[in-house]
Amino acid sequence: MTILFSIIYLTGGVLLLFLGFIILNDNPHHQINRIFSGLLFFGVTGSIMAGCGLLIQPPTINQLFLNRIFVFWEFFFPQLLMFSFFYPTKILSSSASRYQQLIFLPHLFRFILLIVFSSPDEILLRTTIFSNSVFDNFLQPIAILGTLLLNLLAYFYEIHNTLFAFINLFYLILAFSLMYESYHQTKRTHFSFQKLVVPGGILISMLLYVIAFLLPELLPINLTFQQAHLFTTLAILLAAVSIAWAIIKYHFLNIYLFIRKSILFSTGTAFLVGCYLLSYHMTKQFTGQVFGKELPILEILFLIFAAFFFQPILSTLERFLEKYFLKEQLDYRLILEEFSRDMLTILDLDRLRAKISTILKRVLSVESVHLILKQKNGEYTVSRPNFNEILSFARSGAFIRSINQKDSPQLFNEIAPQIRDNTELRQLEQLQAYLFIPIAFQNELEGILCVGENSEHTPFSLDEKSLLRIMGSQIAIALENFKLYEEKIEKQLIKEEISLASEIQRMLLPQTFPFGNHFAISAINIPSKEVGGDYYDFVQIDDAHLGIAIGDIAGKGIPGALLMSNLQATFRVAAQLSPNPAEVMRIVNTQIAKTTAPEKYATFFYGIFNTKDSTFTYTNAGHNFPILIHHDRGFKTLDKSDLVIGIDENYHYHQHQIKLFPGDFLICYTDGITEALNIEKIEFGENRLHELITSHEWHSSQDLRNYIYETIHKFSHGMDQYDDMTLVIFQIK
């Protein structure tokens, strides 16, 4: 049994030494790594010394000396207390940190005392020094004081085991009390359990040690040799397993991925080899008892099994271990695949922020995540919902300029010295950011991912920085998708608004054409865009007077449609106020000039037909000259015109009058008719229009309108036109 305990002590010590070396070597510059590796080093010292002590039988001088220096491992207790100052969170202020080494003084004093003196009697022998005559007379007080001190040391030597059982127990209670309080102050549920694994394992291990050795020193408890060392071996194994478990499963102290895999697979391999050797040993014993001798074929069978089945079984075991232990935290490819899929479906910034925060807090155990985004005004802002505020960073500020110059993650400590603006620096401190990841698309900084410290307060590994860099690139693509999606939505809304405006505009145009015994009217309006700037209208002033109007707004699309609606409303009111076209034109011009910019003007033609005497009185404000076809097939243009409306609000307009006869046609049109283009970019032109309307004898205004439209359509081969086309045909019967 002694040999078994010794082997367990030594094996556990080697495992703890291995873990301590990994933790220290992973990041020797980080304080928590140094402290925890020191903690394991003292634990290793005790385990290995205990194993060596059990092997030295019977006791020798060397073992007696080993027992004296064995107390060196008890530096574990002040080291554990120091660890509690930093884990789960740092609780010492900067000023208090300077005195943290004082907790080692009691153990250091005891260790030196045991190294210098082998027993209390050896200390008491030193009192003979003060019996020398040199200390007579005035040096007598020194002799008395020296003797007193040596007697106190001898007494301390006699009770040091019991005394330090109290001290070590006090250190244990204080350390776990501090860790418990620190744990509850963090209030970060997404990594709460992983913070308990290491302290919990050490706590249970220390309770077993307390039961095995400390309580028997303090209380009348007697344990057998086997019981004491059984508790101790369980404590060592539990401590080693809990630390290894925390490193592999919960990324304790941020150990690199390949190291964690090495620990996991080495442990799996050792377990499989142990099972193999144990099976071989038990099978060998069983066959020996059954057959009374060893069977050579047994070794051959086990060798064949190892050659053909060991590696497949090992591979299966490794896949199982990786799937169970490294399922979420280690397989960054799966994380990125999941994140990429989500980026395709998330089209809302709040959901994006929540997704990023959830993934990073789950995978990297970071304490805070913020997303600074570029706004349309060029500033960069970040919202803090918990504080109901938005922080803003100017594009020209030192922070944005510093990040914009880098294409890799930047530490807060690297950026902060470059910022001279106290307001900007204070805002960054409010974000509690440890690392800034630029989010750029096509060399343009679109945002910054701000990530706080991880739960262990350790630097991010290369794997984690690589993960954050790739996530930054994916976030940049997602933000660009947001822009495209918003633009699409805006275009869709604009398209719907334009469609509605087009429908409203069609409703503003006459839905039916006036008809009388002495005249007939046909018209057509084809906008070049969804909404146009051409306008025509008819006003029945009274039974004997009919108003005919046509106009062309400068500009197309929505601006032209707005001006057209303004023109229509003004014209309808003015036409009812006056029977004179010139006065109506004056009213319309004044209103348009006052309510629009000078570059927003319109050509406008308005005439009134008197059905009693067949006269037509008109005023032309810069519009295309109407064409009059006489019943004898001759034609003329009404070429008297004034200034376009909307330029000079005080302009004086003139009106003119002509006589119309049965069979006459008056053709009013906008320049979209004559400026229609064909494939060769040739205009239809006024000459073609004149030839077209004089080439036949027309029986109705509708026939002439249709023929003009069909001819222009054939001429242009259906090409999209740059201008609206409007045509009004007025026929005298």
C-alpha cells in the first residue's frame, strides 16, 4: 500500500508540474499565470516530497532532513491566498498590491527556523552562549533578552505544527471567502460555472487535506496511516483533474487551443494505454489460474489487437473527447460558420449587436461587447442601452484616426496614450474596452468592435484574435448588406410613392373630354417617367365658353409633377375668376413666380372657344406654337407668344383672337412630340408633324390623334424618350 501511495503522489506531482509549466509558458508576462503556476509548484513540492518520503523505508537521516524541509510546500497556503486576490476578479488596489508579499512572512520564518535547527533542544543549547562572562555587568540585559528569545524559539519549534495548522486553516478559509465574495460580485452568468471549477476542485482537495492532517493536529482525531494518505491521494488527484478539466473544457486562463488539445489527447491516450495494460495483466492472471501456466499465445493475441485495433479505437476516443470537451469553445470554424449564416438572415442592427455579444460572451467569456458604427454624417456612435445614452466619436478625433491607420486589433493601452481629448478618453473608458477590432469595407472604416477583458483577465490568444479579425470582416460585409437592403427598401418606398403620385397625376388630368354640337376634343398624355411634367386641361366656363389649356413644366419626375399640380390648382381658380385668357395667365404667372424658384418655370397655352361666334381667344406663355388646319387643308401656326410663366411675377401678358370654321383642326402639343428620337438619335421634328397632319383629310379628332401617336411610335421603334408627350386635338364641326 505504501508503494501505491508513493506512486500516486509522484504521478500526481508530475501531472501538476506539467500543468504548471503549461500555464506559465503560455503567458509568463501575465500576473495571474505566474501566481497560479507558483501555486501548482508548491503543491508539486509537497506531492513529490511525500512520495519520496514514503519510498525511504526505514527512516534515515536523509528522510529526517526531508521531513524538515517538507514544510516548504506549505507556502502553498499563502500562495493560494494571493491567488484569491486576483481570481475570479482582482480585488486589491494598486497601493495594497505592494504589501501582498507580507502574507508569506510567517511561513518563511518557520521554514528558515526548521532549516537552521533540527530540534528544540538544539535551540536551547545555544543559550549557553549567554552564560559567558562577557555578558556580566552591563551586558546582562542582552543575555537575559537573548535567552528569552531562544526559549521562545524552542517553544515555537515544539508547537509549530499545531500553530501552523491554525494558520494554514485560517489562510484557507480567508482565501475561499475572498473568492466566493469576488465570484458573487461579478454577476456574469454566462461564465459563472467555469469560474467555480478550479476553486471548487481546490477547495474539496484542501478539505480532504484538512481532514487528513490539519484536524488531527488541532483535535483529538486519530487516523490510520492508510486513511490519512488515502485522503491525501484523493486530494492530489482531484486538484489535478479539476485544473485539467478547467483548462480543456472552460478555457481556464485562456490557454492556447493546441495546448488544450494536447492535454486532452494525451490524457485520452494515457487512459487507453492504462486500460490496455490492465486488461493484459488481469487476463494473464486469469489464464494462469485456469491453466496453471502462462500461455505464450496470449501475448501474441494482445500484440495483434494493439497493431490492428489500438489506433482506430484511439481515433474514435479522440473524436469523442473533442466533440464533448471542445464542442463550443474550441472549434472556431463552427463558430464562424454559424456567424456567417446568421449574417445572411439578420437585417436589423439591434439583432446584429445582440448576436455578436452573445457569441463573444459565450465563446471568449468577455465581459463587455460594444459596436461603434459610422453614421451618415461621418461621425461614429455607439449606444449604451443600460445607461440610455449614445456616445459619439468625431471622424477627425484621435481615436478614429488611430484605428483607421491600423488593420489589426488594437489594445486599449496602445490607443489611450495617443488620445489627448479628455472627453473622448473618458467615453472610451466607459465602454470598458480591452481590444478594438477595425471593421472596414473597401478600405473605408465602417465601424469598430469593442471587446472587454475575458473572465480570467488574461490576454487574448492568437486564435482568439484571429477569430475576432475574421468576425470583424464578416460584420463589415453584414453592414454593407444592411446599406444595400435599406437602399432597396428606400427605392421600393420611392417607387411606391412615385406610383401613387403617377396615379394621382392621372386623376388630375381630365378623365373625360368635353363634347358639343360644334366641337369635339381628343387628347393623349404619355409621361417619359412614372410621373411627368406635361399638363392639359379643359374648363367649362359657361354654356357658350370652353377653356382649353396645355403646359410643359421645366423638369421631369417628382419635381415636375409637383409644379404641375401647383399649376393646375392655380389655373382652375384663375379660370373661374376671369373670362380673359391674358388675365388668367397673369394670375397663374404671379402665383407660380412667388412660390417657386426662378429655374422652376413652365410654358403654358390657354385659349377660350366661343361656341356662339366660333372665335378662339388665346394667350401663349412660351409654349410650342399650336397648328391650325383649315377645312381647305391649308395650315398655319399660332406664332404669337409671351414670356414663360414663373420668371417675372409682374409680366404683362397679351391675348389674341382668331376665327374658326367647320372642318378646322387645332393641334396643341408639347415638345416631346417633335423631339421624339429614333434609334439613330434623329428627332421627329416639326416638318414631319406638319406633313403628317396635312397628308390626309381627317374625319375626327380621335383619328388624327391616334395616327400621330402611331406614326411617332413607329418612328422611335418603341425607344424610351427623354421628354413627356402630350397632344390635344380640337375639332370644329
